[in-house]
Amino acid sequence: MPTQYQIEARLDYLAKAVSVVEVIRYTNSTGEALSELVFAVEANRYSRVFSLESLTAGGEALAEYELEKNRLAARLSTSLQPGESLEIELRFQLELPEIPEPGDDRRPELFGYTERQVNLVDWYPYLPPYLAGEGWLLHDAWYYGEHQVYESADYVVDLTLVNAPDTLVVAASAPAQSEGTHLRYELKGARNFSLSASPEYRVFNGEQGGTAIAVYTFPFEGNTGADILRHAQQALDLYTRLYGPYPHDSLAIVEADFLDGMEFSGLFFLSKGFFNIYDGSPGSYLISITVHETAHQWWYETVGNDQALEPWLDEALCTYSEYLYLAEYHPEAIPWWQQVRVDFYQPEGPVDGSIYDYSGYIPYRNGVYLRGAKFLADLRERVGDDAFFGTLSDLVQHYGQADLLTSDAFFNTLAERSTADIQDLVAEYFTAQP
Ligand SMILES: [Zn+2]
């Protein structure tokens, strides 16, 4: 039974504040008795943003808890036995942080508000995966890269808008089931549930293979949203054919009022910086990042991994998916991709480091993303298309919405499809030997 999240949120748009009642129905499928629950509370990494008003489990207040940085650990009065279920309720307030202006000395922040946008991402406490014998899988944030690991869970979100302009448009991880100031969403088999609201969004709607796609841009971007929509439709079509079905009913693509692209379940952000340098060509960051983030709906969303310890498993696959997209639809743009996106940086470094292993964002990206994509290209050439793409669709089938993918599982799945000797490739790109 996947964990069920029922979240009632009241967003005061003017005050930039959210009050939330969150009910989590959790079944202990870890095989171990649990004496403690650990929640990831990313909003608590910001000062004076998250305040917990109450925490109960099975109707009883959990008085013994510790909240430090992104970790909320609560002791249970009686251990939760394997197979047992528990209903947990959290009531909390968010005073949203202002998203800072971009600077070279800090990573882009996504959570919070700017003059024209409110982003609720990783905004509620959630239970990370629990590994038998190891415990709750919750990592510290780092200066770059993503540190969170998500279970696949089911969501019902009720959003009430207060003090909001009539023109407010809300983008979300799922289609809204009602209109007006009360919005209801349901999303199954997802890593998280995210929202982005702005009174300025211009919306470009389309669909692909039954999936509704909506692109939300600021009005000064002209018709760039239509280009993004077209490329996202093609990417969704290609990745469905290569990897397996798209996991949700909808995809929201949101222009970010910060300088970063970022994937979430059924929703991703595209940096306004990529819009600024877009020249209409498929050989451009805006389009490559569009299809990269689309690919995360398979590598991150459908097939989960430990983004902190083995980031190559989603990032290398999504970067290589950029190439696959151009090769399928816009081969004339491949020289741009190879020269500007990859070779320009003369990437070095291992593919398989954790986010904590590199000396900065650039070495991290060069190793994990860029050399990761080179590794996958070499691997494809070595094992052949049938084994390579067969392995990727096997991974989606075997790991989709289930266990987290690991490097070992990647290579074991490949070994079932191909007996080719890849030791030299692994030695060239990896520090650890599978
Ligand atoms: Zn990525």
C-alpha cells in the first residue's frame, strides 16, 4: 500500500503564507518494527519559515520529537509493527521566503515567492524511503545538486486561495478538478506534489497521447511557450516509445523566475535565463533543458533513485535523452549540442560520484551529466541498440514506482540483455567497479 498524503492548504497570496493540515496514512512495509518516524521537512532549512503546530499519530499527540534542519524525528509511544498502518496528522504554517536575486555565491532557490510567482515545492513534511537495516533515507542538503530521495506515494491536495488576484493562475503536478478559489487535485504514484502560482502566467495548452501538457510563461516571452509545447509533445512521444508509458495525466512546464531548471512530479521549471538567450532554434539551452526535464518524468519520477548518492542514474540518462531527442527530430542541431552543451566544458571526472564528492557545481555537472551522457553513448555503441534500449525499458518496467534504482541494479539489468564486455568502459568512467 503506497503512503497516502491528504493535504489541505490555505494559501494567502497577499501575505505569502500557507496554513496546512496534512494527513499521512502510512503502512509499515519495511519488515522491521519502527520506534521512530522521520520526516523530511525541507521548508525548515529556511529560517522562520516552517512552524509546526501539532503532530499526532493514531489520534495521540507525539510529544517527543526533534526538528533540526530538514529532519523531523518523532518517537512513537508504541512501535509500529511490520504490516501495521498509522494515520499521522501534521498542522503547520509556512511564512514563505522571498526567493533571492541570482548571485554567483549561492545556489538558486526555488521555494517561496518573487514579485510575480509563488512556488510550493518540497513544501510539506514527507516520509522518505526506509531501507531495512539502514533506516530512514534522509540526506543533508548540499551546495549544489539534489539531495532528496522520495518514495512513490498517492496525493489528494485541496488548495484554497485567499487574498488572491482574480487573474491568479495555478500550475500543479496534476490537473485541477475544480475551478475558482478552491482547487482539488489527485495524483497517484508520484514522488511529490508541487504548485506554482502567478497572476501573470500565459498558458499554452496541448496534449500528447492522452497527456495534457500546459506551458506557463510570463507575458513578455511572446509565443515561446508554443515552441516549448511542441518540443515537449515530441519528447513525450519519443520517450514513451523508448522507455515506457508517461506516468501521469498531465505535465506542467513553468517558466521559473529564478535561474534554474528543476524537475518535480508532473511539473518542471525552466529558467527565465534560458528564455532570454533563446533564438528559436532547437539547438538551444531552452529546448535541450525542456526535453531533459521531460525525461526526468521517467528517470526520477517513474524510476526513482538516490539523487544524493547516485545522481548519475537520473542525470546522465536525462542528459543523454537530450541527444536522443535531437537525433530523432532535429539532427541538424546535434553539432550545437555536442560542441556547446558538452565539449565546450572539456568534461572530466567520474560519472558515479555523490553530490558531496565534487569540488563544486561545474565539476559535478561535468562528471555526472556530461561524462555520464558520453558513457551512455559509448555503452550503447558497445552493447548495440537492442540491448541498450531494451535495458532502459526493462528498468522502467521493473523499477517503475517500486524500489529505488541503484547502479548495481542498472548493470545487473544490462547483463541480462547483453554479454558484451564493458569493463574497460566502466574503468574509464567510474570510480567504483560494479
Ligand atoms: Zn536533470
